[in-house]
Amino acid sequence: MMMMMDNELIITGAFLGAGLLAYVVIPGLLVMWDRVLDHMESGGNGK
């Protein structure tokens, strides 16, 4: 019984952690990619 509970907690924590990580990382990657594309389009001369 106790082992089962621990496993559920670990799995729930892993899902929550992965969800939170994706929630933070994905928008950050999109913003960075957007900046890289802007930089390449402008030829690297600031904005």
C-alpha cells in the first residue's frame, strides 16, 4: 500500500514538473527563435 502511494506521488510530481517545464521553456524558445529570425532578417544591424 505504501509503495503504491509513493509511486503515485512520484508519477504525479513528474507530470506536474514536466508540464511546468514545458509551460516555461516552450514560450521562451519561441521568443528566442523569433529574435533569431528578426536578427537574421535585419542583417544583424540592431532593430
